[in-house]
Amino acid sequence: IVLVGVVGLDLDRRDFYEKELSFQVSCSYGPGRYDPDYEDRGMTYPLAYVRWTEQRNLDAVLRLIADGRLNVAPLISRRLPQAASVDAYDALVSGGDLGIVLGYPAGPAPERTSLDRVAPDDRAAAPVPSGSAAPPADGVAPGIGVIGAGQFARGVLLPAIRRAGGRPVAIAARGGVSAAKLGQRFGFRRVASESRLVLEAPDIAAVFIATRHGSHADLTCKALRAGKHVYVEKPLAITETQMDDVGEAWRASGRHLVVGFNRRFAPLVQKLRARIGGRSGPRCLVFTVNAGALPADHWIHDPEDGGGRLLGEAVHWIDLAIALLGGRVASVVAVPAADRARPDAAPESFTVTLSFTDGSIATIHYFANGSRRYPKERVEAFHGGRVMVLDNLRSLRTYGTLPFPGRRAWRQDKGHGGAVAAFLRAVREGGPAPIAFEEIDHVTRVALAAVRSLREGRLIAIAQV
């Protein structure tokens, strides 16, 4: 007995036991489905080992249709032009249609392809040459392009762009349907499944990149070379070579580059920074992060796709330590909490210690084995006989002689809105970037050194430029 599709199951063991029946759940896509090496990296299975992969299944169906041996005409409820592809998907999702055929115009393939929705006044727009994006006119909100339509873009980044007054122009994501839904929700004029259609658009001044970590450096370089200002989510790069390429592209571009190190823009963090930043004498910071565990097969553990939790997530607190202390890191050492039951698993719990050139130190305890009922993060700052404690970005308390009564926020503010607003203000007004590239470069290289320390089990000295 083979189960095809997703249905409810109410099985009686006796029926299978008495007749010695076998039960199998069908994987209709074929081998390769949900395999990141196959789907994302293009690695196929040799024919001698796997006859019917996902791609070969599709090829066979197309051949059958072309030969007239598979008749799909009864399934077609409507035919629409390719430009109406978003409407077609909406109709399928709502259940109003069974099958829709998209028609493409005759002649050469158009510049815009696959799930693009083009506003009438943009149909004839030509691709922009590299480096030719014009700055927005005075008082005009900069045109915004977004690459990536995942949960973070949907729940955090796009609402922050809208609050900051960005003018949505185009959004692109490999999952074109997701991009189409977000594009409609947030008022984007164009939707695409190819990032180049955002990077080449002449009416886009700033690009926001919210894809998986492994693509950040490449997309950042392409956007800078196309003359766009760039706001990219952390981490900026997952290798030293990628970081070198980004630096070269930024220096040649004359554009702003900002990484989503949002916590330094949180209101209570800025109050803490004002009271400990620039002080003489060594300062000591302790960060405790109750991160929670992720599944072993989560993409962030992939060294090429995610870079691991230290580089992909704990880099936030490396940046925060550097922002609060305002200095340079001299050395870094990272120690994992070893899981003897899973010696080959990527470390999820670890401690990172940063030593600064002025004698200050910062220790980041990043733990994935705690309770979700405990707050996620805490910052403790020790200096001059005083201690300041920032709890979960909600409250700031002082212990000691500093005449500061403390603060409490009505809601948690992680600084996403402030970071996006500062970036768009710099793009619109032409002022300095909210985070200097030299500092972004330093934070990223310290994080890369911490990953190396975690892997090699030794202290890593940071080169001072």
C-alpha cells in the first residue's frame, strides 16, 4: 500500500499484520527534494544510482506532454499573459482555478523574467549600467529594492523600511510567490525571482539584502558595483576572502554600506553607551545570551550557507561590545561547550572573550541549552566602582555612585527601526554612514577570528590596521 499526498491516517495494525502488507509513503518529487546539496548547490545523483531524481521526473512529464501522450487540457481552467503571473498565483491559492497556463510573448526572451510584476510606466526601463544609480532628489524618498522575502524580512525589515519612509520599488526572492505576497502587502511596484532585476533597476537607490548568510558578500559586491547603497543583514561575510572582496567593492563605489548591527541603535543601549563610552581605565562587559537550541539540520549550521551560530548570530554581541567600548580588539579566544554525545556537531553553546587594546575586556556567554522561559539577553557593564545592567533591552539599572535612577521601556526595542532609519537618512541627505566601514570591517574580522579560535582551540591576535 502506497500513500500518495497528505491525508489523515486511521490504520489498524491487524490489517497489516494478518496479510503481511507493506506500507510506503510516496515521495512524489523524487530523490533530491529537501537535499540542500541537490536543490541549492546543483549537485545531482549519478544515473546508475538514482534513476528518477526530481529534475528527471519533471523532464519526463514535459516529454510526455510534448509527445501528446499526456493530455493536460482538461486541467486548464484559464490562460493568462506572463505579466499577470501574480494574479494567476493568487487565483490558484484562493482555490478559484485548477490549472492556469501562462503565455509568453513571441521573440527574444524579455529582460524581466519569471514572476516579475511590472508597473505600466516601468515596462520600457533599460538596465542601469554599473555605478550609475543617481542619488535621490532633495525631499524625495530613495527608491528601495529588497532581496530576500523570508521571515525576518516579512516581520522586521519591511515594516522598519515602511516606518522610515522608504519608497518601495522592487522586491526579489528565489521563492517568487513569497515575494509576490510581500510585494503586494508592502506596496512594491515590481516583484521578481531574480536579484539582478533589483540590482539593475535605475529607479532604485538603496538595496536591502536579507537572504541566507552565504550569499551576503556576493550580493553586496554586486549591489555596490551597480551603484547602490547597501543595507545587508549580518554577517557581512563568512570568509576572509569574501571580506576582502567587499572592501574592494565598497572603496570603488562611493556608496554607503551598512550591516544590520541593530542592537547598537536600541534606545537603552545608547543610554548605556553614553555612560560608559570614552571613559578612562579598563571597562569590563559580560553578555549572557539565552539563545535556545536549533535543529541539527538547520541551515545556519551549514558552513557555506549559514556560517554557524557564532558568526551568524553571536556577531551581534561582538559588535555591541565594540560599539559600547569604542576601541579596537587586540585578541579573541572562543571556547565551546563540548557535547561528548555528538562530537561532530556544530557548537551551539560557547564563550567568546575579547581583549581590547586599552585593557578592557568583554565576555560573551552564548548558550543554547537554557530554558525559553528565561530572558534572552543581558548586558552587565563594570567600571569605576559602578555596575550597569541592561536586561533584555527592556530595563537599565545602575548600582554604585552614579546618579542615574535607571530606565524601563514599555516594550523591547532591539534597534531595527533606528538602524534602518539612520541608513535611509544618510542615503537621502548624503551624510556619513551610521556605522563607519572601518568599524564594520573590524567587527567582521574579529568574528571570523573567533570562529577560527573556536575551531583551533587557541587565542587569535587581531591585526591592527
